[in-house]
Amino acid sequence: MKNEVIEKFTVLITSAFGLVAALAWNEAIQEIIKNYGLEKYGLWLYAVIVTVLAVAITLVLGWISEKTKTLKLPGNKRKK
């Protein structure tokens, strides 16, 4: 039961963080693109930057989730 809660919570956090990060960095990334004269590639560059951040954060959270599965927590059976 606790593993399911941790997994669902990880998915929820990943999704929420992805949205918040995209909103928070939106203007900053657009400003950087504008300042460096990259307007021609702006949307593509923005999409790549946001995607790389989202993938990196998702991988880290997935790694953390896997690590918690091997911890001996009350009510959890330890994986071998």
C-alpha cells in the first residue's frame, strides 16, 4: 500500500513540477532567446530547454522512487 502511495505521489509531483517549472521559466527563457538574437529559433529552443529540464527532473524523481522501494519501511516488504 505504501509503495503505491509513493508511486502515485511521485507521478503527481512530477506532473505538478513540470507545469510549475514551465510557467516559471517561460518568461525567463523567452527573454534569454530575445537577448541573444535567437528569435528565429525561439519556439524550438524553448521547447528543447523545457523538455530537457522535464526529462532530467522526471529521471531524478524516478530514481528516488526506486530507492524508496528498497527501504525497509513499516508495512513494506523489502525487495531483494
